[in-house]
Amino acid sequence: MPEPYDVITMGRIGVDLYPLDIGVPLARVETFGKFLGGSPTNVAVAAARLGRRTAVITRTGRDAFGDYLHQELQGFGVDDRWVTEVEEYPTPVTFCEIFPPDDFPLYFYRQPKAPDLEIHPPELDLDAVREARIFWMTGTGLSAEPSRAATLAALQARSESARSENAAPEPRTATVFDLDWRPMFWDGGDHSAVAPARYREALAHATVAVGNIDECEIATGEREPHAAARALLAAGVELAVVKQGPKGVLAVHRDGSTADVPPLPVEVVNGLGAGDAFGGALCHGLLAGWDIARIMRYANAAGAIVASRIACSSAMPFPDEVERALAEGAVTEAIAAGPSGAAS
């Protein structure tokens, strides 16, 4: 039997068309960079950059942008065997505007429907999902059928296998629910009547939940970080990670251990993608068996490095960059510039 993957992610993929002009409204931007995008896909890239064996379950259109995404995944060392084509829908594209330090509007083009919401349960390699050391899914995957059914099927397979007496001798590390609240993808938007119930259903199968304050509120009804963490634990997870932006990150484990870690100083260029770098580093730390305080410091540093760069996927840091940022206590200009000496 093939060796299990360190990380399998499932969900969004697309092409990010990001302006190379900073502080310029989209209507006036003249030059763009083209990048692999989609939060769970970026998490797989981030974990691969840190030396982990990763794969992504998703779908693209049957078009040139779909071909581009396969090329990028292969270049980043992410297994693309479960990235399949949908005839009916084009590969999504996403634009953004870049107004540092904290304004990065996103414009998603996913109509009439994104191919990554056309993942069907029978297409899943449930053996690989069960055996992966970490399985990572997102809230967006719950927003429409058949993606919702496929996401829940994967989660249920993980749960049932964990309860089996014949479970593998090397237990899995985590089933991670990235709360990933994108109201524009849900019927009803911010006032979606079904999202909270779907989130609760998925939380019952997850062992780790990670999200910002708004995402925690959708999942639990709580906005205060400690209350949100307690509510996530009550919903079934073992580790709750609450991202608080400039206030840092709070992590609370069911065993009583807690980490409240401040952010790493950084001159923000583009905050988009920082959460995905955080996610890949979170996976890396969980796989390494670190304590939660060390994981949070490392993940914060990875996220800060990406925030110092324009791109998302291609900006994901290598281990030496994260260790350097931690050692220096900040993301310096040299770290932001990347290995090539020019900002990613």
C-alpha cells in the first residue's frame, strides 16, 4: 500500500490575478501577476514548502487556466492526481486590490458555478483520505452540493476509521476544519440560514478548528476569543485556533493547555495568503508533534512572511526563512525579499 500523505486538502482552487501596482484601484491597474490560488490549495503548497508530502482534492475547468493550475501544482511538489476537470464550468479567477496595511478587497469570478463545488462523493479516494496524517477541509466546501456531500463523506470516513478497532498502528495526526467563511458563496450571504448548522455538522467530525473572529461567530455564535474557543471544543474538536489579526492568535486544547501568541512584526504588503501560510505551518507543527505554543509561533511567522510579499502560493516560505524570522523577532526586509533577493 502506498505511504500515506502527510497532508491532503480539499476545496477551492483558481487563478489569482493580483495587481503588481500597490495602492492603485483595480480600474487603474495596468499590470497583473498570475498565480495559483484557492485557500486549501495554498495550504497544500505551504506544507509542501516545509517539506511535507501533500495532495489536493479539487476540480478545474477544461481550459487553459486549468492546465496552468496543474503545472503550478506539479512545480510546487503538490500531487495533482485528484484534480479533475469539469466540462460545464470555467476555471475561476480572483482579482484583488492591494492597499496596505489592512485593505485587500477580493473579487471572485466563480459564476455560474465553480468546478471545485462539483466534487462528487463517488469520486473520492476514501482510502487515501482515511490514511492521510492530516486531512484539511474548508467551510466553502459546505456551501453547495455536491461538494457538501463529498466533504461530509470524507469527514465521516475519517471519523469511522478512527473509531475502528482495526485502525492503523500509526494514528492520524488531525482532521482540520478551516472555518473559511466566505458569505458571497452562500445563499443568503451574511444572513445565511443554513451555514451555522452545516458548520456544526462538520465540527462533529473534526479534531482541529481554525478561524478568525468572524468565522468563529458563524460556527459558534461567539465573538469573544476565549468563549469562541470553548464553544469550538464543546462542538467536538480537540484543538481550537482563533486568529485575532493584529492581536495575534489564541489556541486552546481540550487537555487544558493554552497559547496566546502575539503577531510577529512585519511591514504588510499583501495580507491575502497569510492565513494559508499559517495553515500549512500549523500542519507542519502538528505533524512534528510540537507543543501548541511553538506551533503558533511558527505559524505566525510563516503567515507574517507571506504578508510581506505580493503573491500567495509562490510566496510561501521555506523552513530556513521561518526560522530566521523567529530568530530575528520580525520579518526583515531581507526575509521579505525571499531567497532570490526580490520580493515574491
